[in-house]
Amino acid sequence: MATGSGPAAGKTGDDTPTVGIVGAGISGLALTHFLEEQGVQTLTFESAARPGGTIQSREIDGRIVELGPQRLRLAGPVKSLLDDLDLTDDLQEGNTNQPLFIYHDEAFRVAPLSIREALTTNLLSWRGKLRVLAEPFTDGPKSGESVEAFLTRKFGREAAHRLFAPLYTGLYGTAADDMLVEYSLGKALERHGIEGSILRAVAPYALKGQDPPPIVTFEEGLQRLPAALADRHADSIEFSTPVTAVEPDGNGYEIITDSDRYSVDAIAMTASAPTAARLLKPVDPTLAGTLEELNYNPIIMVHLAADGDIVGHGCQILPEAGYTTLGMTWNASMLDRDDVYTAYLGGGRDEGLLERDDEEIGAIAAREFESLLGAHATVLNVHRWEPGMPAYDRSWSALDRLDPPADIEFVTNYTDRAGIIGRITDAKGAAERLVDGE
Ligand SMILES: Cc1cc2nc3c(=O)[nH]c(=O)nc-3n(C[C@H](O)[C@H](O)[C@H](O)COP(=O)(O)OP(=O)(O)OC[C@H]3O[C@@H](n4cnc5c(N)ncnc54)[C@H](O)[C@@H]3O)c2cc1C
């Protein structure tokens, strides 16, 4: 049962258990949705004035740019949530079948994601391609092994370094030799039931020519999704209301904000690890200490406008190419967004970059774009994500010690998968666990 004097608390007063949710990014919003669908009351608190957390779309000079995720894959859990929200008819399909590139040895080379691309790409030598075919004879992940060592053992040095490591680590901005396979890629393989050979597991899909789910967005950007969830559950969500602490309270917890205290039966935490550590210290200082160990990589997004006949989803740039840019999304091509390109900088590659001002960083991204793609680019926007992306680096071994008290559920991209599909799936699972009282 929830108590408190704020507007959200006013909706309670009966004996229905209430879950207090910290954060109204996609994790917190999807969890609010799945819990309310099952008749559980929620009180969701968001420090910002708007929903979505990392999902933020902006209109700049008449163009839509995405400050966080650039596109959505219409996989099962996303599709059913969009159906629930009556959003499916408003989706805009992107150009799903365009290639993704890796910039290696002064050229953009197709990252092979199908058998045809694997045969034709010039990213790998013939020797490198043949070595990949030996993967079914290698073992699964070993304890203490880095992602780089694991991928090299599986696929050979060339394919590991030029293809698999950049594809996997691209989102996190961490070098593959700083990531332990058992806390990162190994968990993803486990979720897909892959123990031994990765090639054997994916071959049936590749041979059938099964396409991945289509790439989609909305005319006004991805923010439409969190906005629709927030509208649907407007009575349960308090915006501009940062949680300042969580305290134990009898059999439940108290959520404390600047102006109120709310008693709830369970807590769902969706905020970043450093924030969760601060908020949960009064409940469990050891838990807070463990969360503080997790490293993040700050990421800077530079949105550019450029003319050019560039076709593809974007690229990853190998570190030895000497660019500060980690990779790009070519929104103009992938999503038919007028002239828009998004460059990612930062991560673990250039920590000094954060000290520079936005103008300097924008100029670096535009200059490198021109050097890489031969088209003049102007800067639309520079956005800094801090703390940024969970690094999934060696500090993730701390998760072995993450032992939250009963009725505190983590629904986060550092305890489970990053990405919108992963967040929605995790929220659905957490809602089921909270309802079943597991
Ligand atoms: C640059 C970038 C690009 C990405 N690209 C993609 C992509 O293309 N496709 C994809 O699927 N995924 C992508 N991701 C990953 C995906 O965006 C995230 O995994 C997901 O959006 C995280 O959602 P979340 O709700 O778990 O966390 P968040 O979005 O971080 O939400 C947490 C919320 O908690 C709130 N909060 C924090 N402190 C408090 C407090 N004290 N009180 C109340 N509220 C608080 C925050 O304001 C925020 O709204 C990308 C991520 C980044 C950073």
C-alpha cells in the first residue's frame, strides 16, 4: 500500500501492493505498463520533465535527430508493445537491407552479416574467411577470458579484430581486451542458448536467408514510444521529481523526494549504477559500494548535415585508422532523414576529448566526416551522455556480488541487456517476478 501526500500518492489508499519505480526511461515506462496491465499499482518518479531517458528526439533546423538510440528493430517484444499502444500504423520503415561498413586500411568495407556478404566482402582475406569456418571446432567461453581472446580463439585474429570485436563492442565504446567474456558476450550467448559453436547456431537462419526484424522509427523520432507510454500511464508518473533516497520502512521501503515521502511495497530501480548507488545507500551500503565499482564510458553524439550519395546504415572505425570518431549512423540513408548523419565520439578511445568544448568536438567530427566520406558536413548539434554507456569492462565482475535485498528489483542496462528490445524484455520479466513475488 502506498502512502504520501504528493499527487501520485493521492491515487492510492487501498491495500493493493504498490511498486515504486525510479526512472521513466524505456525500462521504467515499460515496467509501469506491464505491471499496471496486471493490476499492480505503480508510482513512477522521473527527475526530468519529459519521459524517455536516453531516448530523446529533437527537431533541429527542420531535421529530426536522435540524441540516443537511432532506430528500433521491430522484434517480437517491441511489436507487441507498439500494438498495445496503437502505434504500429505510425511506424516508418527504414532501409533494413543496406550494408553496415567497417573502416579498415583506408576504405569502407562491408561487414558481412549474410552468407552472400561473407563471400564477397573485402574486409577479410580468403585465409581469414577460411579460419572463421574452423569455429565449430572451438570451445565455448572460458572463465577469465577477455572478449578479444575469446573471439580470436573462435574466429582467428583477423576476423576477431576487424569484424566481430568492433560489431560487439561498438555500442559500449570499450576495447574488447578490457571486456571479460563471462560478464558480457558470454551472457548474450547464454540467453540465445549457444554453448559451443556460434556458427552452428546461426547457420540454419543464414542458410534460410532469414532477414533480421525490420528497422523502424516514427516521423517525429523514437521519442514517440516513451511519450505514448507516458500518456497511457499519466496518472502514475511524476515528472520533474527526482528521488533523493530510498529508505527501509517496515516490510517495504520509503521513496524520498524533495517534497514528499512515499511508502511502497517494492522498488524497481532503472537509474544508472552511480545514481542507484547514491539512492540505495540508506538501504544497503554494501550494495551501494558494489554498484559504485561499475565503470561507464561517456559518449558524445555529433549530429551533422551533409550532402552526399552515401548508402548504408553507417560504420565502425577501427582504432588504428587514427580517427577520434568511433563510428557513425548514416540516418539519411538508413531512415531517409534529410542529410542527417550521427557521429559517435568518446568511449574508452579518447578520454581527453571530454575536456574540449562542444565547438571543438563538433569541428573534429565534421573534419573527420569530410576526410572519411569526401563530403562537406556542418554541425547541427553536440550532445554529451554522462555517465554514458555501461562499459561492460572488467569492473563487471562486481555483479557476482550484487545481492539486492528482497523486493528491490534492478531493471537496468547494467544488470541485463542494453538496447530497447532488451529493456522491454527485461521489464516484462521483472513485472512477472514482482507479480509472482519471486
Ligand atoms: C548514444 C546511445 C545510442 C544508443 N543506440 C541504441 C540503438 O540504436 N538501439 C537500441 O536499441 N539501443 C540503443 N542504445 C541503448 C538504449 O538507449 C538504452 O539501453 C536504453 O534506452 C536505456 O533505457 P533505461 O530506461 O534503462 O535507462 P535510461 O534511459 O537511462 O533511463 C533512466 C531514467 O532514470 C531517470 N533518473 C535518473 N536518476 C533519477 C532519480 N534520482 N529520480 C528519478 N529518476 C531518475 C533518468 O532521468 C532517466 O530518464 C543507445 C544508448 C546510447 C547512450
